[in-house]
Amino acid sequence: MEVYPQTLMEFENQFATEEACRLYLEQLRWPDGFQCPRCGGTEAWRMSRGLWLCQGCRRQTSVTVGTVFERSRLPLTLWFRAMWHVTNQKNGASALTVQRLLGLGSYQTAWAWLHKLRRAMVRPGRDCLEGIVEADESYLGGEKPGKRGRGARGKALVLLAVQLQPGNKIGRIRLAPVSDASGASLVGALETMVTPGSEIKTDGWSGYNDLASKGYRHTVVRGSGEIGQDLLPACHRIASLLKRWLLGTHQGAVRHEHLAYYLDEFTFRFNRRTSASRGKLFYRLAQQAVHVEPAPYAKLIRPNL
Ligand SMILES: [Zn+2]
């Protein structure tokens, strides 16, 4: 059953103590009862301070081991407030805001927390698009427009995939940084974002030529040659929302090597934009956070190492 607070008051009441937060995470991680992360055993003794002792392998563990919250020296009550804040703001939160709000000692901690949470926002391979999907690339950052297929100095290239609903309404999206606009990069990324058998609409760029051989129905949208004609309107809409968000909430201060995480956060929020309750976003984030491997700080700073 999905239990989550609807309002700030409910949140404060529900998660006032460390134990309440821990029990909530246990429900999310082990909905069918305890399972040992090492041996998979289900018999365990509950010890003090949230520890479990597995009867199978005798290992001590806790609900935070192997999750986003592993090794954090700060209380779960603070983590919960960070998750609530990030999911309740329409545009998310910057590290500076979270640091101030929670009274965290360092900006670095707030920054690392937000990145750890972003890693829990999109589950690779799970949230694939299907049906009819529009795909296009867009350059982020930098002053001058970039040239297609060649890259442009100071810019990051992002691949956008947008699922179309009846009436060409925008459905769910997936975003990924790509190193260039070659076929290997574009089609390779689309394979992780879109279920085979779906229809993918692109413009006539040669980088998309291999889609058909990878099991997609590939439709090339051809223009009439009119100036300013928008061939892929859903992608362009998403690109402009994304740029506005990066400039607004994060003031454009996003480094290229971290871009993937910001794209995940944007995607997480966008794909749940019609969700009636912000509490449900909080629930979803907490649920995914206990199913994601922990990321050491060094890995957050340099994800490509
Ligand atoms: Zn065990």
C-alpha cells in the first residue's frame, strides 16, 4: 500500500523521529519482510538502533546499507526533509537552498545529498518509452549556436525522447547526455530509452539512420521548406523547458560531467507533473532511494572515472 503524507503538517507528524523514518524505509525496502542484503535470508533478529542480525550469515545490517543513505552520519530525519523539499517545490531545489533550510554545516553536503537523490530518480531500463516517440538533440550552454554532428565548444549535447499521446500531447520523456551526434551515440542512447517495436520520429539527420535495423519503426519527418517550421514540436518544447529550469533553479551552474543527474531530476519531476499529490513524488523518491546503490562522494564529483 502506498502511504505518504499529503501536507507539511502530516509530514512533520509522521516523520518526527529517527525511528519513524527508519521504519518507513524498512516498509519500502522490504515490503514482504526483512531480506538480508548479503545472503538473501529472511530470518533475522531485530537488534537495537535499527540493526538486524541475519540468522543465516550472521551479518549485521540495517535498512540503509546498500542504499543512497549508506554511511551518512547525519540523521534520517534530515534526509527526509531534504526529500520532502526537493519533491514539493515545483522546480526542485538548489544545493544552497537545501543547505540553508536544513541548517547543514557545508554546502558540499547539501550538494552531495541532492546528487545522491538524483541518482534515485530515474531507473535505467525500467522507465522506457513506447508507442510513438519523437527524438531530437539539443545543445545546452555556451553562447553561440552549435553545428550539428561536429560539436561546439563549451556546449553539452542532450538527446531528447518524448512519448506522444493521442492528439500529439506530450507524454513521458527521457533525456540523456550524448558525446556527439553520431549514429553510434544517438541510436545507442535511444536503445536504452525506448522499447523496441516503438515508432521513433526524427528529422532527416543521418545519425538516426540505423534505428530501423535496431527494431524500431523509423519515421523521418520532412518539412515543407518553410522558414521556422517546427518539425519536432514536442522535443523543442521540452528543450526550452529544460533550459529554463537549468538557468532558473540552478542558475546555469551545472557542469557537463554532472549534467546526467540534472537531466534525471528534470525527467523525474516532468514525468510526474500530473500527479495529484506532491506526497506521492516524495513516496516514489524514498522508495527508489532504498533500491539504488550508494555513490561515494568521489564518484559523484567525477562520475566518468
Ligand atoms: Zn544473511
